Amino acid sequence: MSSKQGKLLEPFKLRDLELKNRVVMAPMTRARSGEKRIPNALMAKYYLQRASAGLIITEATTISEQANGWVQSPGIYTDAMAAGWQQVVDAVHGKGGTIFLQLWHCGRASHSSFHNGELAVAPSAIKINEEYIHTPKGKEPHEIPRALETEEIPRIVEDYRSAAELAKTAGFDGVEIHSANGYLLDEFLQSKTNHRTDRYGGSIENRYRMLGEVVQAVSDVWPANRVAVRLSPNGAFNDMGSPDFREQFTYVVQQLDRFGLAYLHVMDGLAFGFHELGEPMTLSEIRKVFEGPLIGNCGYTQEAAEKAVSQDPAVLIAFGRPFISNPDLVTRFANNWPLNAEADMSTWYSPIGAQGYIDFPIAKEADIKN
């Protein structure tokens, strides 16, 4: 695409990967994997429709049965799941796209009904202070999770490693470690949810330890330039937000910079909720301690994204909701065509098949002119 269309739509070299543009499809849980959590042909079509993005980051994908906490979300802990994902990867690659798998453990953002009556696990036994959670049995009140024993943590780190191996088997271009939005790794990072007294709690350095071990384990499977991490320093989702968030996340970013990651994915925008415990952390602030590629996310318009990538040559921008109802989002950006109306939210995360998933109109020049 011509540079006259802006830097957002220009090709971008992400470490050793050649991307078509700097438009990233953000990970969005869509709940179309069925009860066995195996990706399917419907999901392959969904991602294929959006393969014009420079980079696709898949919906959050659980690394084990213990990691589950969302109805009918996909997994990556069996050979059948890897085979299911392979049809998605093949579809995207067939259109010249690039796709990373996001690795996920829900931590306390889960419920005993996902685990045969066993409590969800977390750094500490601290309940999410929100009204309810969606479970296989419907809406249920949040429960107090079980605090992980120190000797259990290496098993979870190994689950991340195993999931990374299966992602490589499925043919992905890389993996993103989900350490945001109040899920397990974010819970370890934050003082609000981590009250541990062992080597995984207390100090800023100790709270980072588990994420560091996971990144190292995954980087033993993939080269570090194909491994990424997602953070949400400003986020309030899942009852998060710690008074020392700035100090914590500055340290975390400094440590992650040493790995030479594919990118750091930061939910810097506030459209997903803001804890209001200080001034929000910005990409420009994070750039002071992170030298590699950055992905900004949450609430960006095309105009705001263009401004961000123009100010920093190593920035890409992820779009979430616009990609739900605009599978051809890149084409619409390139032609300054209007976007489809935002999809009915009741269809976003419900296991109801094609409706609100793959049935959005693709723009054509003749239609726009009419």
C-alpha cells in the first residue's frame, strides 16, 4: 500500500517477520470452540476473513484444564487442539497473513464449575470483587480462589512450555503470553492480588518472578524474537489496579526488554476501564525503558493510530471491536470507507455459531459510491 495512505498501512519488519502493515488484530475471546475447546472450521473462516491485518493475535487460549475459566474458549493442551488450530493457521497463511497464539491461564477469574468442583487457583486467596462470573451453569457469584503452593508453580510454568510446543506444532508464527487483565500472571505481578510471603511475593522483583520464568520457558521452545508479552498497567478489568502499579510495571518492562521479544503488547488505552490510581502509563513512558517493538491497544481510532505510529517508528496498533464487525478493516482504512455499525454485544462472546461472527458485510467500491 502506498505511503500516501499513512505509516499505519505501510509494510513493517517485526524482528525477522515481514508484516503487510502495522494494523494488528487484537485478541478477543469469541467462545466458538465448543465444549471440547477444539478450534474448528468456523473459527478458521473467521480468522481468514481478517487475514489482511499485518498481524493477528488469536483469542486467549488456555494452556491446561486448570487454566480454563471461560465458556467454550479454545485450548492448546492436547494434540487435537493443536490440529484444530492448524486449520486456522493454514487459512491465514494461505492469505499471506501472520498469526501469533495467545497463551492464557485464567487464575482466579474462573470458577469451581470449570474444575469439577475444585476451586480456581491464584497467587493468594483473594476473591474478585465483582457481581458474577459466566460459568457452564450460568451466572454464578465469584468464589475465593485457592492460593497456589510454592511447589505447584513449576508445573504451571511447564504447562506454558508444553503449550508453546503445541503452538509450534500447529504452525503459528509465534506466541504471546497473556499477562494482563487480571488473569493469573497479572495477578502475580500486582500487589492487590499477590499477598504471598514466599519467593513469588512481597517485593516487586519477587512478584515478577513467575512471569520471568514463563517467558524463559517459552523462549526455550521458540526463539525470543517470536515470543511476546501482553500487559495492562492501567487496567481495572477483573477487579485489578494496585497503588504501586507504576513502579511494578516499569520494573517488569525493564526485565522483559532483556529478552529481545518479538514485541511488548500494552493496553495503554483506557476504554477497557481504568483503575484511577495515578496518571495512566503511556506508550511514550514505556518506550523509555523498552527498546523493542511496541503494540498499543484499547480504544484507538484510525486517526489516533496513525499519530502513534508516526511518532514512534517501532509501534504497531491493535484493534479489537472494529475487527469484530469489519473483517475488511484494513481495506476500509486504506480507502477511508465508513465502518459497519458495531456488532450487537450479545453476540460477541456467546457460543451461537455464525451470527455476529462471520456474517458481516465486506465493503465494495460500488456499494460505497451508492
